[in-house]
Amino acid sequence: MEWLKRWLGKSERSEQVSNQARALAREVWEAHRDWKAAEQNLNEAVEPDQIDYAIYMREATERRFNMLMREAREQELDMSEFGFRLSDPIKNTIDM
């Protein structure tokens, strides 16, 4: 019976790790989407205040994306495992 308890415990921990990895993958994907939207807003900004704000938002979203990507690399997260894909050019611009 003890082996069953250990096996079930390992299964629960494995599921918890998988759920955390899925949550991180979703966060990375959402951060990438936000970064791309901020870049688009910067391209469309016209007024000086709009431009300043758009620059601030682009820098903030890029930093958040890079931070999450570093965390994903540390955990050796495979985004495709969860159905999230980033374009290859973006992967090449990530801070190492």
C-alpha cells in the first residue's frame, strides 16, 4: 500500500509541475502578444504624448517578455508542448 501512496504522490506532483509549466507558457505567449501590440501602437502614434506613452509601453512589455523567456529557458520549457508558438525571428531577439 505504501508504494501506491508514493506513486499517487509522484503523479500529483507531476501534474502540478505540468500545470505550472502550462501557466508559464500561457504567460510567455500573452507577453509576446502584448509586446507586438505595443509595437503596433508605437507605429501608429502621432502626438508627442502618444509617442512617449507608446515607447514606455513597448519597453515595458518587451522587458516582461524577456524576463518570462529567461524563466522559461531556465525551466527548459517547450512552448509547443502546450500549443503556444512564437515566431522564429522573435526567438532570436530575446536577451540571453
